[in-house]
Amino acid sequence: MHVNLPEKRYYSIGEVAKAFDVKPSLLRFWEKEFEEIQPKKKQSGTRKYTPENVLTIQFIYHLVKEKGLTLQGAKKQLRLKTKENPKEEILAKLENIKAALKLLREKL
């Protein structure tokens, strides 16, 4: 599944839920189940998802909704992916930094 979200620094729970065609309650549930999803929270409690959070949610969505894995199976795959491929994680972070710098340059 390809997520169609504009490049931004943070996304609301509604934007992320709409992109994946799921209810916000599922995202809140996954936050509790998967420690890899930790959106920033304002004092008011409003969640702000980073592009990294969205990539993690996309991977979880793929495992659970498309491949039919259980939550335990998805957790195991997520741990394996992180251990086996730290390069992918670093590349994703660098892509996010690149996008943020591009936005900053456009604002100047």
C-alpha cells in the first residue's frame, strides 16, 4: 500500500487514519502494542505523527492487514527488520531530514 500524504513535518491522527483507511482508534491501539510508534503529544494530548511514524505504521499495516499476520507475528517481523536492516532505518531518517531541509529552503 502506498500512502498518499503530503510532505510535512507532522501529521494529525485523522490524516494518518484517512491515509490508511482505518479508524483513529486502531492507530491508538497500535501505539500501545508497538513501542516503535511513539507520536509526539502536545500538552492538550493531540498526537502528531512524524514521517518515521507513518513509515512504521505502513509496515505494520502491510504485515497485519495485507499479509494477515497476528500482532505477535508483526512485532517479531518489526524487530527483525530493525535488527537486520539498520541501514533502512538510517536512510529513512536521512530522507526525513532531507525533506525538512527542503521545506526550510523553500520558506527562505
